[in-house]
Amino acid sequence: MSEERLDIEKPLWDLNTFQGRWKHFAWMTDFRTCILPEQDFHNARQLYEDYKLGREPAGTTREQIIYAKKLYESAFHPDTGTLQNVFGRMSFQVPGGMLITGAMLQFYKTKLGVFFWQWVNQSFNALVNYSNRNANSPLTETQLGTAYVCATAMAILTARGCQSFLAKRANPLMMRYVPFAAVAAANCANIPLMRQNEITQGVEIADENGNKLTKSKIAPVKGISQVVISRIVMCAPGMLILPPIMEKLEKYRFMQKIKPLHLSIQVLLVGCFLTFMVPTACALFPQRCSIKSSTLEKWEPENYKVLRENCKDREIPMYLYFNKGL
């Protein structure tokens, strides 16, 4: 081992900068980890915990520790410590997103295609949103079902509404943007609904050292809003830039001869966009979101009172922090 031990609980890059966050999320959302067996993640967690206690096996290298940290942080929920479903991890956004988005862009003309792929997309999004929520405010099965049904309905209604409206008024290229309109609208419903308890019950907020001091209902509104923006930005380039590209390519004779391959081409192109956009979107805002204590004093006097009581022996921090999710 290296003489200088790694502080395994701290990030490898400065998460206060966009560049540092981008490197962190590009490292953590590596889609190659999706094909690893589950036991590898449990072994990584064990090594992570052993190293934290200074009990790692003799001969363990720094590279092994960093890799164990990567697997652990990419697959285990930061609040609950449970292993996430592989399809709900951010590392699955590239393979999952490229297949679903490519299909939505390919089958945007038929009613059945719109219905089926929007349903698949919202099922995928619901799992991702649930897996990457702030887990301190659990949802009931009824709330989960309501969120899922509402988001799916909004996506399908938006897609069908845009499809019907544009079919009579717009050129074929504009029709290709229907999937993006549906996805953006659904994200505005899916994420807040899937995380509604954070808003109604509040989330725990802490000082910079992680000491929990009070709760806030305004904090999750900020965090969830940032997540919604990030998710829309994540899919935007692929769904906005690809349509004119495919519109032009499909007019060439060689593309007419390989129509069965159009879906595969779109899926691969979406994958290229997502490989870059997943870490970019995740890096837009710090995962450790902050809120000013003065905001609590103004808008949440009851929670501010709890904060003041918990800080009676010290100065009230200017900023308080919480996990906004991804």
C-alpha cells in the first residue's frame, strides 16, 4: 500500500467545481459496471468497510481500493446503504437510455409505438427516480403507484396531443420532436410525484460535518427542481439533435436499402450522446445541495426553532446541506 492512506469517504475530485463533478460522475456512472455479477459489489463493499477500519488484506493496492470505492458508490444507496437494482442505477442510464430513446425516436409515428415506448420509458424512469431518491422520506405503495400512473399518463397524453396537433400543422421533422416533448413533460411529473414525501414531510438537513440539525420542506423543492432540470438536459441533445440528422440521412439511397438497421443506428447514436451527457447532467448541480439557514428563518419558523435549539451552544451555520438525489 501507498504510505499515504486514501480518505475513502471523500471524493477523489473537488465536487465544488463542475469539472470535478464531471470527472466524478463519469467515473461513477461507468456503464461497464452494469455487467458485473452482484457478488463483485458485495466484495467491493466489504473491502471498502475493511479499509475504512484499517483492516484491509495485506498487499491490497491503492488501485484496488479506488475500484472498490467506485463499485460501492455507484451501486449502494448513500442514505440506506442497500444495493440498488441494476436497472435503477445511474450507471445503467447509457445502455437503458440509448435503447429506449432510440426506440422512441424510431417509432414516433404510430399510436401503438408512442403508447408502448412512453410506457416503457416511464417505467424505467420510475425505477431510476425511486432508486436515486433521498431515502429518508419513504413512499407508501399507494403513493408509488399513483406517481407511476400519473407520470405515464402525462407522457402518453403529451405525446398523443403533440402528435395530433403537429400532424395537421407541421412538417415531418417537427413530428420527430414529439418524444422529447413527452419525456420533458413526464419528468416534470414523475420526479416530484415519486419524491412527494420529501416535500410534504421535509428532509433532514445537516451542517457541513454531517450533523443533522433540523428538517426542511423547502430544501427538497430546490433539490427536486435541480434533478428535473438535470434529467431533461441529459436526454435533450440526443432527442433534439438526432431528429434532423436522421431526417436527412433517411433520404439517401443507401439508407433506404437498410431500413431494418435504422433503429440500431439511432440507438448507437443516442448512446454516443448519453455517454457524454449522463455525467454532464449529473454534474450540473452539486449532489450535496445547500440551503441558507436564513431561508428557514423566513419561511419555516418551526424548523428554524428546532435548528436554533440544536445550535444553542454554538453559532447557527449559514448553510445547511442535504442529499438532493440524482
